[in-house]
Amino acid sequence: MIETAPEILFSRLEMMQVTASRRLTNEDICIVGIGEPSVACNLARLTHAPDIKLIYESGTLDTKPDILPLSIGDGVLCDNALTTVSLPEMFQYWLQAGRISVGFLGGAQIDRFANLNTSVIGSYHQPKVRLPGAGGAPEISTGCERVFIIMEMSSKKFVEKLDFRTTLGFGDGGNHRTELGIRTKGPLAVITDLCVLEPEAETNELVVVSLHPGVELEQVSDSCGWDVRFCHDLVKTPPPTDLELEVLRNLKARTETAHRGGNSK
């Protein structure tokens, strides 16, 4: 669906990517997931946070890709990186030692306490779909100071109960995360194509704090597999600026050209 703003047209996907990018700052050291997290993080780097340090779990530090990578092993991540380190150094020295401020993740399923599934749809032993698996997400969700999640919203993705809990958010809710001995903050926001959700104080259940332009409460409720709640001071998400859209679209265009075998410059 296309939304309108003065002299601006943007899709819900673009709305989600721009909104997610705004969560990042110049001071952040961010470990980036492939897909939507990569779009949001590189958009931030190319707009309001040029000094952000982007890290991919394959070991590329302070990378500045001209196009979006196909995977964490894509060579474009090495081309403009400060350096590339080994996986043991990435996880032990950088991630598990608490040197990374932000983790940006996606998933196939998420529940009301921001736990993620990237393993299977259906039974683990006889799944309907076998997904890529955990990768570094479990370590990212516990080792980074804070975490942001970006996912398109639907009742198939936002579920009452995960088919498999791959990555910890707030576990069973409340203080479960800290009871497990985890001292990092966990997921502070889930950015979707319809709204933004944040964990409620005390319960750590996700509640809607912001609606995107043109989105109604019923659309969010119908797209969520649990009885989602809305905060009392619900606000409207600011629409993308024309600069954000221009940079985002140019990034996607360069990426598409490069992946077709053309010149990305």
C-alpha cells in the first residue's frame, strides 16, 4: 500500500526501514543482521549517523558497503571495512565482552515477549519449513547492550506461541531475562511496517507505542496473533523525509544493479 505525505510517496516497507534507521546514532557500534536490519543500518550510516560503526558477524569491522550484502559472507563487506577479524575474535572479544552497543535483528516469528524463531515452522522434528537457524542471533540478543528488531507485521509472524524459541527476548516476561543472569537490556523496540512496539515496564510485554501514517488500530490488531495492547499516549510515527527516501531508493537501486551483474557506481 502507498501512503502519501506532502510531495512524498512511500511504501509501508520504506516506512518501516526509515523508522528503524532512526533508532541508531553516530555513537553506536552496531552488529547487523542480513536483510531488513542491513537496509536500516546502512540507511542510518548514509543519512543521520555517518560515524556509526557497522559490524557483521562474519568479522568485518566498521564496514561501509556501497551496496547491500547478499549474506554475511558477501565480499562487499570486506571491500570498505576497516579490517576483517576471525569468528572467534568477533564473538569472544567484541560481542561476548560487551563491546557492541546495538544488535539489529529480524526473524520469522516473534511472540509478545520479543522472543524470536528462525529455526523451523511447525514441529522441530518434522517441520513444514526448515529456516536458516540461529546464526549469531542468540549471542547478539544477550551480548549487545540493547537490541532492535525489524519485521513486517502479520498474524503468521506475530504469534501467540513460537514454533521454536531460537533467540531470547524477555523469555516468559517480567524479570525472566535477569533471572537467567543476563544483564543487557534486551529488545527495546520492534519496528514493523504498521507500527512500533516497545516492552511494557514490569511485564516486558510488547505494546504498540506508535502508529505509522494511514494505519488504523484494527489493522494492527488483525495482524497480530495475540491480543495486542496499545499504550495510552499512542503517537503517529513521523513520515520519511524526501532525503531519507532518496538515499534509501538509491541504495536499493545500486544494489539491484550490482546483483544483476551491472555497474553499481
